[in-house]
Amino acid sequence: MTEIAKIIRQARDQARLTSLDYARLLLDDFMELHGDRQFRDDGAVIGGVGFLGGKPLTVVGIQKGKSLQDNLKRNFGQPHPEGYRKALRLMKQAEKFGRPILTLINTAGAYPGIGAEERGQGEAIARNLMEMSDLKVPIIALIIGEGGSGGALALAVADQVWMLENAIYAVLSPEGFASILWKDASRAMEAARLMKITSYELLEMGVVDRVMSEQGSQQALVERLKQELIVTFQHLSSLPAEQLVAKRYERFRKY
């Protein structure tokens, strides 16, 4: 198995910690919140409030399941528009109360079904991009597994974008890329090498700001991540809101 294939396999591994796992491990007194106040609660998106280093924080994440039954409940980590609207509701609530935001991303992409399109999937994603660019509180996005397409970017318009070492981040899946370019999904690994989807490649290109090593235990990773988040949120929170928004805008405009 090639190195790129190993990374993709690890990024998609069901044994990885999920967004809900990270929320509960990183935050004290995490309380999950539900619903978009328009249609329903989307199990593919989780969110809530807790305390990081003694300070309140809003967490929003895309949730994959750990079993077939759980994946059916979570729609295999593919959000519907109401999931993105729930995420935005919680992020706007965070802005209202001055809470920083952590987003956790693990999705192959937004759900492309007929119902999702009828309920405004494209509009929901576009609105998140627009609203996140102007939120006046610090935002850190962390890609914990797959970061696929606009479905991932809808939660990644952040002041800093971080990746776990064995995560991937791309405009679409390698299989989708190969199918479009060569009409042959079996050339996915060839596509992955061309796409430069791994954490250190993206760090070198400036697409992400930090790569978190996954060496050691999951507990050790969580502890390192917690300390890095506390320090970085403290720094970002010290910046005037206008400067924070301007720097975020410039970060994405350079692409």
C-alpha cells in the first residue's frame, strides 16, 4: 500500500475520534444543542457549548458514525441544509455572547440528495461562507478526518485552519476526481497524488496553518490539542474584532 493510500485509509477509519468525542474530551461541561429552528435536527452536525481552559467556547462539528446503525443516524457524515443552518445558528449565538468558535470537520461532502437540494443545500453552504467571513469572534477550524468539497469549507472559513496529521482536505474525493478526469474511479490514488490533499502538502502551500501530530495515544493528542487551542484562542481573542475579520478576509482572498 502506498503512503497516500495509507493516509486516506487512516483519514476514513471509523476508529478515529469523532467530532462529538473531541467536544466531550476537550471541553468541560459540554452541553449539546439541537435543531435549526426551521426544519429539523440533522444528526450529521453536532454542536454545543462548554468550557476550554475555564472559558466558554462554542463547538460545531460534522459527525460520522462508528457503526452502520450510527452512520445511518448520522447520514454517514453528510450534512443536509438544516445541518449547516444549525451550525450557523450556533455560530451566530456564539458571536452574540462573545464566545470563540471551534469547528471540527470530517465529511466526504454535503449530502447531494433531492430533498437536500429542494431545501436549499447550495444556499445554506453559501450563507455559511458569507456569515463566517464576518463573525466578530475568533474561529479555529480543525480537520479531524476527511475534509471534502464545499461541505467541509462551509465550516472552515476560520482565522486559522488546522489539520490532524493523517487527515485529508480537498475540493472533492480522489475517487470523484478520477471519475471526472479519466472516467475511471480505480485511478483514485493517482488522482490523490496530483491533488495534494495531505496535511503536510497543504501546510507547505499555506492552505492550512498547523498540522497536529498523531504520534502517541489519542489521550496524548487530545491534551496537546487542548493546550494549543487555549494558547491560540487567547491570542486571537486579544485582537480587535475589526482586525480579526479583516485578517480572515485577507486569508481567503489570497487564494
